[in-house]
Amino acid sequence: MEILVYKFIFMKQCEHGKCNFLSVGHQWRCIGVYVDLLSGHTPHSGNGRQECRYSSASAGCTIAPLDRVKILLQAHNHHYKHLGVFSTLLAVPKKEGYLGLYKGNGAMMIRIFPYGAIQFMAFDQYKKLVKQKLGISGHVHRLMAGSMAGITAVICTYPLDMVRARLAFQVKGEHTYRGIIHAFKTIYTKEGGFTGFYRGLMPAIVGMAPYAGLSFFTFGTLKNIGLTHAPSLLGRPSLDNPDVLVLKTHVNLLCGGIAGAIAQTVSYPLDVTRRRMQLGTVLPDSEKCLTMVQTLKYVYQNHGIRRGLYRGLSLNYIRCIPSQAVAFTTYELMKQFLHLN
């Protein structure tokens, strides 16, 4: 849900020529504790902002165990490779304590703000660019803009994603990295400098195109179909403009969930590929996973489709379908509240 707030923050900021991360962080510190850190402001207590920061941090921490387990399963960590999703969720606390479910969460929380802000700001800019320069509009217009926005956000925040994966894959008693800063220093020193942070970027980009593009494309298409063929059943007048029809809330939730499920299913094998390449020298078979094609072939030949290319997909469904449903619904509601229809 946080990334949708960023979109509208930036839209309002850009209207006044103040479209930058620091001004947004100053005015919207309630988005999360790390916005304060990024903007250089000290959190204040005694007002609603503190509670809002806590709720945002809690939302990120809620999904952290699912993310950690997914990384362990995707790369077949030898401590948990024989287990399924729910068995691993139970096994991690027994072996590493309950805090073991949150390894890598710090890097993920830091990444949330810039990723969401970049993605939605870029989406608006790419929509204008595609329409003005190429003369393309409609479904193709949304698909292209969504894909390019997702790719831009991935490239800008990829080093944090790399560090998060390395920290999350570590098991108690076998630590290579002591924390985020140590992980950055170690990767930079031992894995080829700056380029070491972009191992696995290609499958990330190739996977982000269908994921981001299909999310926006599917939601927009379902919305248009619903309002065109069943406006009285599925639609209602917009809060800011009665002449404009919008989807009812429960229909928005359904369309957003479907969009998330389709996008996840199509792009998931590339997510598995990215994770294995990111972990690099941490894995014993890293020399067989140097390129995207090599990694896909290796995972398929050694683990198959269900336990290889799609291992951990159910965790993504649990996490992403509800979040995409809420995200697109919030997106539509905030457009009305900010009189953007």
C-alpha cells in the first residue's frame, strides 16, 4: 500500500516543482521510519506521525518471514531444502529463534521508500513520454509505461535487494556478513567492485517487464471491461466527479488481486533465477549459475518445474495477491480524494 501513497505525494509535489525525495520525506514522515533517516529528520513523538510510522514498519515486518522463507526455498538452502513452505516457517524459529524469520528485513525496509517512489513517479513520466513521442495510447501505452517504470525502480534499488538476499540466506552459525554495511563492503571488495552488486540484474529486468507491465495492463483492462459491459452492476459515480464512473470497492479489490496473480505466475521463474544468481559465491553450485540461461537450465534439470522454477510461489500468492488488491484499490480511491479524475 505504501507505494501508492508515493505516487500521489509526487504528483502533488511535482505540481509545485518540488518533486524530490527529501521534500517528500520531510512532509510525509509517517510513511515509515526510514523516510526519516533518508530525509535527515529526527522523528518526533506526541503526535499521529509516530503511530503512523509504527504501523508502516509493522506492515513491512508482517511479510518479512514469508520473504525470508521464500529465499531459503528458492535457492535450496541445505538446512531447509527437504521442507515445504509451512514446514520451513516452523523450522526456522526452532533452529534460529523467532528473529531468524526477519533476517534481511532491515535492507528490505530501507528499499521500500525509494523503490515505490521511483516506480510510480517513473510510470507517470513514461506514460507522457510514450504518448507524446511515439503517439501510442490505450492498453499498449499502459503496458510499456508500467514495464519501463518497474525496470527503472529495479535498477536504482538493486544493490539493496542483493544485500537483503545475502543476509536472508544466512543461517545461524554460518554468518558471512555481520550486517548491511559489512555486506556492502564485503561484496564490493571480493566480487568485482560496483558490478558485484548487479549480479542477477538481467533476470530481474526481464522478469520485471512482464510483472509490472502485466499488473498495470491487466488491472486497466479489467476495469475498462467492467465499466463498459456492466457499468450499473460494477461501477459507481466517482466521489470527485459524478460524471465519471469508477469501479466499486469490492470489484477494485478483485481486479487488483487477479492482476497480481497473473503477473506473479508469469514472472516467477525469473525471480527464482535472480535469487540464485544474487547469492553467487554463497552457493556451492555458483559456477553453474553465471548467466540467466545457465541458471534457468540448471534449476530445471536438477529440480524440475514445481520444486525448482516455481518453488515458493504459494508464498508470493499469499503476500502479493492481497497487497496488489489493496494497492490498486487505494490507488483508485486516492485519485478521487485528490480530485484527479
